[in-house]
Amino acid sequence: MKVSILGGAFAALLTVSTVANSQTWSPEQTGVWNFISSAWDRHADADTWHELVDPSGYGWNTDYPVPTNHTTMRRRAGVFGPEGKVLFHRVDPLAIAVSGDTAIAYYFANVVETDHAGKRKTMTERCADTLIRRSGQWRFLGWLCETKTND
């Protein structure tokens, strides 16, 4: 009986804590986050991110010191394709701002993948995505995903 009461009290505390920490988003912010999270679901493993990048967009990550544009992303994917396999990914939003047809989203991404040699690696990335709405659809205009290290 004592265990049941303590378990119930812990569950209630956890529920209150979760509700207290959750954000309330506008429909626009929710739409932006739905686009980003579904983009990760559909494109993270296939290396087809270029399909969602605006033709005038650029992105940056810690793998290369120069921003990459839509054309280079598409050309690279056509030559190399996916270089590994994403085994798991999780994206957690931090902040989203929307102004008209432009939005910026800050979030963390946790990715577990095998590389081209089959070696498993886990990465935590800090991301900032700038999006633009074209013909009613969100597209990536700019992004920066920086792989966090323990250094």
C-alpha cells in the first residue's frame, strides 16, 4: 500500500513537472515544428535534404568550413548518396519565432548512426534553422547544425 501511494505521488509530481515545463505554441509555431520534425523523419537517413531547401538557401555544419547551397547538396547526394545509416534520431525544440512567411527554430538533435565503414557513432547537434514559406509550404532557407563535443 505504501509503495502504491508513493508511486502515485511520484506520477502526479512528474505530470505536474511536465506540464509546467511544456511550451504553449501558436498554430504557426506548431506548423514550423511539424515541418522540421517530419523533415528529420523523412530525410535524415536518405541524404535527401536538398529536396526541402529553397533554391536560394545555404546551410552550414561542422563538417565543412564553407556554407553549402541547394545545388551543391543535390549534386553531392547524387554522387555519394547516404554515407551511413541513421539508426535513431530525436529532435527537441528550444524556441521558435515566426514573422509572416519567415521563421527561425532552435533545437537539439540527437543522432545515432553508422558511418560509411559501419562504425556506430552518437552525435548531439545544436541547430538553428531559418525557414521561408513559398506557395504555402515551409522550406529551409538557412541552417546551422553544430555537432557538440565533450571538449
